Amino acid sequence: MVAIVYQTDKRSGITYAYESISHWDKKNKQSRAKRTLIGRVDKVTGEIVPTDGRNRKKQEAKLPSEREPKCTAGASRSFFGATYL
């Protein structure tokens, strides 16, 4: 059975929405639930805003052409002791 579960974080006060799937655990003979994060609940509108769990909104995969160009200039670092001075 699939259900949407709302859970509030006590530290930040943010409410998160999870998709909960219930199943029967034959080994322990108990019901278990697998939860997947959907997103956080907006306090004003009550809508679920999709997030990835790290306080970031989901972004569509960037195409390789949209990536920033890589720096081709090389940098080197050398360490010399007191004898070289």
C-alpha cells in the first residue's frame, strides 16, 4: 500500500513529505515501511516542493554543452628547504 506521510523536523520546523510503501517482513513477522523523500511542504501554500534531501531543489540533468569550460592552465607547487635559500 502506498501512502504520503508528512514528518516535521524538530530542529528546523520544516515538514517533509515521504512516499511510504508498506510490506510484510516474513523473518520478523511484522509490517515494515520503506520511505522515499518526495520533498518539503511549503508552509504558506501547503504544496510539496520537490527536493533531494540536501535543501536543494531538483534540477534537470545538465547537458555537456552547458557545463563550464575546464581550466587548461597547470599549476605547480614546489617546496625548498633552508639549504636552497
